[in-house]
Amino acid sequence: MDQPTGAYYAAIENKASPAAPKLGLPLHISPSESPPAACKRPICRVCDPLSHALATVKSRRQAACIMFSQQAALPRPTWSPSAPSLLSRTDRLRYRVQRRGLALAMGTFMLVRHRTLLPKTRPSQLEVEVLRQSFEKLLARDMANVEDGHYPRELLFSMPLRRYLRALPQAFGDQPRMIRRAQENRYCDLPAEAQPERYPAYYRRNFHWQSDGWLSTDSARIYDVSVEFLFAGAADVMRRMALPPLFHHLRNRRHADTGAPGAGQAPPVPRVLDIACGTGRFLDMARRAFPGATYTGIDLSPYYVEYARQALAETSSGADDTALLCGNAESLPFADAHFDAVSSLFLFHELPKDVRRRVVREAFRTLRPGGRLVICDAAQQGDIADAQFFFDVFMSLYHEPYFKSYLRDDLGDLLRECGFIVDSEETFYLAKVVSARRRARRRARRPQ
């Protein structure tokens, strides 16, 4: 297997700040660390607050418990694309109740917050209906993806509620500080001990008016739950929309390697890079959906990388297939053509126009010929009819200095400009997924 360049292991450690946490990068999670034992208790209000609404009869609750514990005990396959699985009526009901309940609770909170800050700004009935319909289509696609075998059923119910509940008091406590920061326009209110001068100028900001920007453990701890509130509980669902194109590519790559000359040997293990991995939410989903690949996550914040290491170690999906490191996506510390697939989620709307292009060119360089790039980010101008109100509110309430230019910088055109062949562009709720590939090398013709 190709090895990364020396910078993969050395570059960041040489630049490490004495004030930054000792991260031991790259952060390989030891395979000897055993995952927590599967919960074998009856379904309870702590493990799943919504299950009681669905299991009113004792026998149904016990049957569901047996089914869930049996699934948790199944061994993790070495490589197996998710098998198509028809969802039961109970699964569908439980999923819709859970998602609509989260949307109601989180959406109501955000509505009150927005009306407090922008009392004269209200969406039209048409705009609200368009958003509601796109939300329902997103839920339907999520369930259809499971039934089509793109990812396992367990991902539908994989939101780490306990972790989010632990972070909620801190997230709510940060709200007054965020509002004061926005009113005073203090968008560079960053902790001095994190040495923000070491980072690019565009990065040294309080995105979303969040305390510490991306430069503290506290910021990483409340990020996921804050984003779920922003999208009314649909953030993870939108992330999962990037899994199907990744699934198709890895499956096709597997079949091609198996049928290639010299196929008597075991095919190489696919390598996947997640750029701006943040807290590791998408990495965790991808590892559960495609357990036979090896994964690398890279992020510019050492605090988010450390949090991702801890979060991935807590999951029951194992962690020996994942390496995490701190680095700049404008200059990736990897050899040319090192990865089979590259993903990036919700990064590009927070980059200046020129930086977007540098990141895409780096992704192109590190992909092998025929490799796949999948980007999931905010929807852009023209992607959603009658949604301009929500874009305007987002730019007014949250510090997103590059969002306006992002709306006009079509991702498909950007990828074509940097040499990619764009295969698909789809919009899901408030997100857009673009799938593109690097052109494969032409095979030499055999002499007649």
C-alpha cells in the first residue's frame, strides 16, 4: 500500500502549539480498545425516549427488545455493502415520529429565537410549505436509501442523544454570549491561548457567532447539537445523502479489482479521505456503512480532531480502520493518487472563493484516476424554489462572511473548472450533494 508523504506524520507536530492539547497526531485509535457492550436492557426512556409511544403493549416491547439486541450482537463484516432491507411498518412509524418530534421541538426553539432577533421578518405561507415538503422528501429518501442497501437500518436511529443531552446546557448557556457578540459585531473573539495567528485569516472568525470559533474543546462539544437545532433535527439525515454515491463507487471499485488480471490475490482495501472531518459524524456513518474501507479524517482544528477521536472511540463500530490528523486542506499532506474516494461535508460555504478552488485541486491531486469526490454542502441559488427568505435569514443571524459568494459559485461548475467530471447534482432539503470523478486513465490497446 502506498504510504503518505513524511508530512503526513511530521508536519503538524512540528507546528504544534505548546498551548494546544497533546494530541499525538495522527490519532490512530487502538484496535485493542473494546467498544462498549451493546445495551441489552428493555427499551427505556433513556435509550430511546420515543419507543414507548410505539410499544404500548408489553409483548410488542419485549419482541422489539429481542430484535434490537440480536442485531447488536451480529458480527461486523469485513466487507459487505449494506444489504437491501425492507423496513417494517413499526420502523417507518418510529422513524417518522422521532424525526417529526425533533423537528417540532428544535424548530420551535429556533423559530422563537429568530423572531426575537428579527421580529419584523416572517416567511410567507408558500415558503413554509416548500420547506415542509422538502423535509418530508428528505425523510422518504433516507428510508428508501436503507431499503436500496446504501446504508444499514441502524443509521436511521443513530443520533447520539445522550451525548447531545449532555451538551445541551452548555449550548443553551452560550446563546446570550452569541447574541451579544453579534450585536457588537465581534467576529474575531477568539481565545488567545489557542494562538489564532497560526491559522489562515479566513479561519480566524466566530462562525455562527459561536464562542471560540473552531478553536476550543467547548466549541467542538456543542457543535453537533447546535447544528441539529439549526436544521430542526435534520443535519445527520442530510449528511447521509452523501453515502449513496460513495457506496456506488466503492462497490464498483471492489468489483473492478476482483475481476482485474491477477485477481487471485486479495483486492486492495479502498482508502477514503474526509476533508474537514470536524467532530467525525460523517466518518462514523461511512465506517458503519462500508466497514471494509480504511478512513482518514483531516481538519484544521486540533480541538475538533481530538473530539472526533473520542467520539469515534465511543461508537460500537470499531475504530481500527480510521486515522485522524490535523492539517490544512489547501495543502494536503498526502501523496498523489493516494485515495479512492474523498468526501467533504459543509465546508465550502465557509471558504473564500479562491480557497474553494485550492481545496478542490488538492482533492483532485490526491485522488487516484477514476476516484470519486462527494461534496455535501448548503443548497445554492436556484436549487430550491422560493427559499431565498431562509438564505437571507441565515446570513443575517449567523456570521457567515463567505456564504453570499458561495450561493453564486455553483459547485458543479467549480468541480468542472478544476478538472472533474460531474456525474450528479441533487438537492435534499437545505443541502446539495455533488458527485464527481477524476477521469480514469485509458487502457492501452492490445496489438491485433
